[in-house]
Amino acid sequence: MKKLVVAIDGPAASGKSTTARILAERLGYIYVDTGAMYRAMTLKVLQHRLDLDDVAGITALALNTEIRLGREGTRLKILLDGADVTAAIRKPAVTNAVSAVSALPPVRELMVREQRRLGREGGVVLEGRDIGTVVFPDADVKIYMVADVSQRARRRKKDLQQQGIEIEVDQIRKEILDRDRKDSQRDHSPLKQASDAITIDTSELTIDQQVDQILHHIQNVLHMEA
């Protein structure tokens, strides 16, 4: 059976990460969380106290940075220069800065090169904001996930609470809308839906329902190519 490249895009807290991870497990595919890669790079920028508009400094830093995705059981591990930063990249300071860092063309070029390397042989589920439009415009399956912003804010609040971080849902909602605006309006690789992507509104769907919808679409694609 042909191993596909599955691209899952969408805004923050639309359900991409959990759905993509479970989908990859059910398919026996590699799971690539591209957003985590940008978060790891952002964490390093913050650790080095670089200004977010210091393109030269951040580019030089990125050229000397190793970001790898690993697995510990069912848990995805993000390794930054060999150190496990899985929890650290989800902290609010990183969330607030990641749009600025990920918008820099040199950073995106480096990350896209690594993402294409990971997916070049197929059998991979990649999730992010520009997978179906930039990283793999010829992906076999393209999904664009959306959800009501209030639902997205509640999901993000729950994730933060599990990390021991308490933030009011109204503040989270405001931050999500700001992130949407920045991601959609950036000049380089903006967040947008690929013309041939299937839209899935996850506002009222369970994770299993989301995964099942995508699996059904994948089965149709495989059937047409058989």
C-alpha cells in the first residue's frame, strides 16, 4: 500500500496536534508537529535574550541549532540541542513570541528543509500552518481544521491547567485571535487553507470523530489510486 503524505493545517487550538498524533498512530505513520519545531527555536531565542526583530542574530542562532522529534512511549518529545524541552515550549512566553520568530524567512527555510526531509518517503502526518500550501503542496491528503474561537480558548485553558498554569479564558481568547491575525497576515508562508484541502470544523467533534473523518477520506484517496 502506498505510504501517503498527510498535511493537517489550521489555527491554534483547532485540534490539530492530538488528532494528527492519533491519526499517525492508527496509520503506523511518523508524526511531525511542525509547530513544536518553531516553538523550540523560539525558546532558544528567548534563552539567548535576542530581540525578536534581530533577523541576523536569530538566523545565526538557527544555523547552530539542532531540533529533533522523538518519542517516549506514546509521548512526543521535542529535543532542542539534545535537551528535552517538551514542556518548556508550551509556556506562555514562548506562545507570545512564536509568531514573530516563525515569521522570519531564514527560520522558516531551515525548518521547511527539515520537515521535507522527514516526509520525503511518505508514511507521515505533518501538522502546522503551511504544510499543504508550502511544505508539501503536493501532499496526498490535505486537511484544514477549524473551530469556534471560544471552544479553542477553553481547550487551551485546559492544556495550560494541566501544566499548572492558570490564565483567564478571556485573555487566552484574546491571545488566540492575536495569533490568528499575525499568522494570517505575515508575508512569508501565511496561514491559509490550501485550495484542495478538506475542511473539518472540530467545534462539536470528539477527537475520535475527527480522526475517523480523516481516515475515511484517506481510504477514499487510496481507493482512487488503487
